[in-house]
Amino acid sequence: MSQPNPSAADFARNFRNALGMFATGIAVVTTRSPAGEPLGLTINSFNSVSLEPPLIVWSLANQLPSRAIFENCEYYAINILAEDQEPLSRLFSRRSDDKFADLELDEGVGGVPLLRGCCARFQCRNTVRHPGGDHVVFISEVVDFDRNELPPLIYHGGAYRRLA
């Protein structure tokens, strides 16, 4: 006996829950607005694409007000969060005008803000963007990076996790 077709809302929720079974790292992508203001948001859609040339991929929801700034900036940074940086993940996942208040930052290529204490930081040239359903997919060239031997912050099953 077949199951009735799930509603669109049930399908979307079940699909999201199934995707949540894939453990991901947490990152904050940062750039500067055309006026020079720092801008950042939490993502978990980051991955490597190519070593030669060095390319990464991430995605951004279409409905976010900052989408146009990220689509049009020349450079941005991907800051891979360490396990003790859950508060930064939460801070950058909210809409707020003062996310960078009281943060000590380094400056990257093109003036992009770099968060301190991260596992790794990738400074990227914004090169290719593709529509991807309800997201924009960014594929970008890494122009500089650094790393620390720190355990990463992990997200799995709808919750923050730490490596055992």
C-alpha cells in the first residue's frame, strides 16, 4: 500500500532534516559594503572545488538583503570557525547592524575583515556566480589563506557539535 504524497511543507521539512544528517563545518563569510562597512553572515555551505586553480564554493539565500553586496563585491573571506566560536556563529546568523562591534579583526585583501581565532581563513576573489534555486552559488578563487591547528565547530542534525 503506497503512502499518500506529502504536502509541499512536509516534503521541505523532511528534505531539510535529511540534509541535516550531513555534518558540516560552520563559517562566517565577510566582506565590505561599497561604503566600506564590514558585512558578515554565518554559512555552512562551504566546500572545496579545485586545488589547481584553488577554488571554493558556497551559497547564499536569494532573499537575504546582503545578497547584492556579496554578488558585487570584488573580495570576501571565508572564516572557518573553531569549536569555541559558537557565539560568533550565532552573532553572524542574526540580522544586526553592529555585528563587528567589539571584535578584534585582521584586514585581508581588498580590506575584507578577517575574524581572529578561526581554524582557517580563505581570502577569495569573487569570480563566478550561478543561480541555484532559492540560492546564489558562488565559485571563487582563493588568493590567500592561513590556518591554525584548532578543532572546528561542527553542525549536525540541527545542533552545534564538537569533534569527539
